[in-house]
Amino acid sequence: MQIDVLIENGTVVDPATGHSGRYDVAVTGDRIVGVWKPGSAGGDICRRVNAEGCLVTPGLIDIHAHIFEAVPQMGVRPDNVGIDQGVTTVADAGSSGEQNFHEFVERSVISNTTQVLAWLNISSPGLVEGRSELADLNRLVAESTLARIAEYSDIIIGIKARMSGSVVKESGIYPLAVAKSVARRAELPVMVHIGNAPPKLQEVLDLLDEGDVVTHAFHGKRGGILDENGQLIPQARRALDRGVRFDVGHGSSSFSFATMNQARELGIMPYSISTDLYLENWLRGPVYSLTMTMTKFLALGYSIEQIIEWTTAAPARILRRSNEIGTLKEGTIADISILKVVDQPVELVDSENEKLSFDKLIQAQYTMKSGELYPCK
Ligand SMILES: [Zn+2]
């Protein structure tokens, strides 16, 4: 057997297949061809990569970032938060809508190494003309949104609707009803951003179905998934029971250690960890990267296996690409992250400016995208 790259001596963590421990990972062309006990790879090995002391995981997936550089003060170049940071797939969360999706494809999808997918904003201009994109109902154009989805069915993975007061103004819950109707017709999930009311979270949650995603689920603002007594609101319980997925979506103002800890007390876990990275919180924090966000969960006491599940297999299910990515299964695309958990004092900060001192940091060392190896920055 011809092996182009053998990643050896590392500790494999692949929640999708259950592999956890010392294995070598073999890659030929753009595919994974085997995960074997150390030293058992036979045949012709062209290149060996020594991953001693590192974790070897499926390529990390971030389902919420802003990677459309046409959005002023917001859009980051996809590779900057993708392969440079150990992430092989990034989904843009509604930076563009049907009106400017062609430009998004030109600028953000084609010209980057990172795999770029997108939640199409239900508002026609996306975020390009400002952050109150759902205040004007004329921007809800169902038929052209459906046409764009059909045109780019390989890139568009769902519909984004930002349901908070500053976005919708007087429009209330109506834009979400439109988003749901379009998504149903296209047989895609909706990702809903939640924040300050209106609309009320109760109303938002009641409109969601199995497979839909609530991002910023663990924010620290009033009117979130927990009531004033720290109990889960009934609409959130029913949504979870229906199969609605709660995603982190850290962002500058949408992740709270206190909310996460209280949710954990109640047995509520994130379905996935995403960043909501954009220029400001990428450069100056508190987000910085997906691995930094993962470090915060390590500091909160979750296991590395669990955290890797939330950043590989789980987001791959949300993107409906479990057969291709989010796993090291033989025959899948050779998207692999080589990470290191380094002993280093670090002060972690959430979106409420709460600080947490910790002594470990998850760092991305190398990213393999479709069989090509890139050093992280
Ligand atoms: Zn966002």
C-alpha cells in the first residue's frame, strides 16, 4: 500500500469512531486510509510526521464565524481563523444574504484553503449594510433566497436569522417565521442567534424544530435559557426534547462562564462549540480562536474527549457532512488537526469579563486539509 503521509506517535482522539489512544494515522492523496496501532503501518511510506506529545483529531469545525471581508469591521479572512488556527471547516453565520452571496463565494470560498460553508442570512444584504438587517421587512425575499440556495446547494448549509432587539427592531418574531418557511421548503436547518429581547426567547424557541441550532445559547444576558432562579425555562426544555441543538457561539458578548456552570448543574450541555469570531474579538479577544474557546471548556472541567466531540463529530452532524468530515474514519477526507495541550498559566475571559485562571492551553500545531499539511500560526 502506498502511504503519502503517516502521522505517528500521537494520541488520537476521534469521538466519531471511538478511537482514543496511541494510533498512527495514514493518508493517501486527500483521504484517510487507516488508523492503526503504532508501528503497524506497512508498505511504502513517503513522509512521516512525528506527533509525539500531541493530540491527533479530526479537523476541527467551527459552525459560527464571520468570514466575509465585505462586511466592514467584521469579516476575517477564512484561512486566518481556519487552517492557521487548526480549523479545517468554517461556516459563515449569515454575513451574506441572497443579494451578495455570489461575492461571498468569490472572496471567501474559492480563494481560501479552509473549507468554507455558509448559513445564508434570511435578510437579503446579510450584514453588509449594517446590523439591523431584519428591521426592514422588504429585505425578506423568500423566492430569491430559495433560488440562491438551489444555486449553491454545495455551500449553503442552512438559514441564519438573528433574533434580538437591535436586529429586528419593530419586526418581532416575523422574520423567523419567514426563515423557517424558507428552510422547510429547502429542507435545511435554521440557525438562530439569540440575545436581548424582543422577541422573547420563549417565542423563538417554540418555532424551532429538530436539527435547528440556537447559537449564543449560554449568553449571560437577561431573558436567556435560564430564568431568574437559575432554572431552565420550559420552552428550552421542550426545544431540547424536540432535538433543537444548543450551540456556544462565544462572540464578544454571548458566552458566560456563570450561565455555562449553572446549565451544567442542570445537566444541560452544549451540542457544539463555535466561536462567533470576527475581526474585533479575533484580534483583541476575548475569543481569539476555536482552540482558546476549547481551552475555556477544559478549564470549566469538561474532558478533552467531550470537547473534541463538540468541535468535530457534533458540528459535522449539524452540517450534515458526517460521512466526509469530523471523523478519522477510513475513506473520509484527510482533514486532521494536530493539537498540543501545553502547561502554561493563562487567564481566560468570557464575554461578561469574568476571569478564570488556568494552567493549560490548547494550541494548534499543524492543520492537514485534504491531505496537505500546514503549520499553524
Ligand atoms: Zn455571529
